Amino acid sequence: MRIRHTLAAALALALPALAARAAPPPAAPAAAHPALIRVPVWVESNLSEPSFGIRFEASINGRPASIAARQDPSSDLVILTVLDVTGDISLIEPAKQSLIENLDHLPANVWAGVLRAQDGLHVLADPAPIRKPAVDAIDSLNTSGKPGLLETVDDVAAIADSMLRTSSARVAVLYITDGNIYNYRDDYTNPVINSSDPHDLSRKFPEALINEKISKLQESLAPLQAPLFVVHLHYRSDRLNEAYQNGLKMLTDETAGLSEICRSPAEIPDAINHMFSRMIAGWSLSVALPPKPKENLQVRITASRGGDEQRLSWRARFVWKQK
């Protein structure tokens, strides 16, 4: 998809300072460097404490693996915020205000970009340490159109993955959405094919098309390494939207990200604040793969500080595909 290459190129051209800080050392012959995966990790036992003195160990498929590099919560971070809102303005406005407030309070080493997902993917503000372009993009957001999360999430994740693989900056994707499964351009409602046939499977499994789409997206996201976060502004309790909302959680779980579904306008600022705090608090560990790695990788991370074991969460499953 053209926009995938456009934003990746924009990052390389527009962020020379980030590239300079995050550039890896000069490459040695390829044989001297093992392949790496970037594992997102959170030290749950001390999210608000300084990160010094923490010792990590890693294993892949049960065998010890070396950690080639680690980026702690004070390192550079790129956040790609994707807006996918087309519904109730009373929900969208508090979301926009919370986003702007969070952007205004981001550390200087966080580079914020803004995209829009309705009716196709559009870049509204390239990632930059200057907040005004991102704030202006959010403030002037056009909320017309059809929801687009299901059609764009794998492309945004691929953009983030490209950034992650070509710099040592941490990268995260945040979707703000209010999508209703009935409003998508593609029909995920699995309409009854034969209303007179009591054995018609579309009667028994009306969410089948939603589940199939989520399963395909999980396969697309499995090789990609940036965590995905989703805030859904509008909880809906009907069967198909429940399946859709559960599917969003499955997608974020696939990448060790997080999803929250808001049941009232009052929950929206807290949910967005939580996502930003979570993204900022993340670590990124570059873990070396064994020679000829298997496609399915099971990762285990442990950590200690001063002899005390640290409580962690991390992404435990990757699918490795040679680029």
C-alpha cells in the first residue's frame, strides 16, 4: 500500500535528530549479526520507579537467548495515533481533548504522528517532537465517513514495524475508534441466506464473518513487532458488536498491547490517559534469534533488581518471517 511507504519515507526524511540518536552502529558483515526481534516489555512491579539496575534475561523456545540491546522508558518513542471516529460528537470531543492534553504533556523524546482511518488511511501529521501539527490535526478532524479500523490496522502496524526495524526507537500504535460493525463499507453482518431453512448456519453463527476477519488480521499482525493499543469510545451490547469489540481485544493481545472499551463519556479521558502512560512506560528488548530460527517463536523474559525478581508482562509469541 502506497501510504505505508510514504509515511516510512517521511519518518526517515523528517526526523534526522531521531535517526541520529537511534542509529545502530555501523553494520559488520551480515554473518556476524544474528537476526533480532524487538520484544515489548513492562516492568509491572515498578512502573513509576527509575529503570536503573534492572537485569533482564531472555529465552526463545526454551533456550537461552542474548539481549543485544534494550531501550528503557526514557528512550525515544514514536507514537502513531490513528483516529477512526464517525459517530456521537459527545464522545468524540472528550476524546479529542484528552488526546491534545496528553500530547501537550509528552516528554520531549516522544515523536507523535496522527493518521485518520475513515474511508482509507490518511496521514494528518507526520511524527515529530513538535506538538502543534498533531494538535491541529486532531482539533480540525473530519469525523465523516465509514469506520476503517479493520481495513487499515495491518497497514499501520506494518508502518510501525518498519520504523521499529530501522531505528532503536520504541514504536507504538494507538487507535481511537467508535466504530459500529454495521457501518463498515464491507458487510460483516453475515446476513441469513435462507430465512426458511432452520439449518442455515448464518442463523447460528451471525458473527462468523467478524471472527474470520479478526483471525486473518491476527495472522497479519503476528510477524509485526510494534504493540497495538485501542480505545473504543462507545460500548455496544448487541451480539455482533460484542464479537467485534472482543475481536479488537484479541488484536491488541496479539501484540502485547491493550484495549479499553468505554461505557460512558466519563471513562474516555481515563482510558486515553492509561494508554499513553502504558506506551511511555514500555521497554523494548532486542533479543537475538538462534541460527535458522523456527517460524513460531515462544519468548520468555525474566528480570531482577538487587536480587529481587520483578513482575513483568511481555509479548510471548512471535511469528518470524525473514524480511
